[in-house]
Amino acid sequence: MRSLKFFGKLRNPKFFLLRRVVGKSMSPKLTSGQILLATPLFKRLRPGQVIVFRHQGREKIKRIERLDHGKIFVIGDNLSASTDSRHFGWLTHHDVVGRVVWPKLAK
């Protein structure tokens, strides 16, 4: 029996992403300067989960408020300090960079 060999490189072999929180939109759960751990490997997203996503060339961190036909509506925990889907509309799954896995953030 022949063994299989792998030739080549893994493309984008990132299992975890480290990100630093900037601003007050997610306080008090996440504070400015805090480090979080996210993973780009997830099966599905659910309301209440915190995600890192790209919007207008910048990465942002928000909580999923609701999902509808492949679209994602996100809000910040601190509504008065957050620019979120109430301002820029719905996101797609392609905008999501990762799901926050640490710290654990129950809503």
C-alpha cells in the first residue's frame, strides 16, 4: 500500500488571530486596549457571538444581533458609542474575519 505525500504549502495556515480592541463600542465587556483571540475556522455563526469583520478597509469587532438569509446585522454593546449595522447596514459572511473565542463573552 502506498502512502500519500503532501507536496506544496498550506495557504493561509492561520488557526487563531490576535486582535487589540480600540475604542469604547464594546464596553463594558471588551475595553480599549484589551487583547482577544479569534478563529477564522467556524462552522456557523449565531446571534450573540462576537466577530471580527472587515468594513471599509478596517477590521471591527461587534456582536451579532441577528442573521437573515446569509446577511449579518451587528451592533456594539455600548450603543451610544458604536458605529454598527444601524449605520452601515448588513454584512455578508465574506466580511467576517473570525469569531471571538477568548475571552468568553456571554451577552
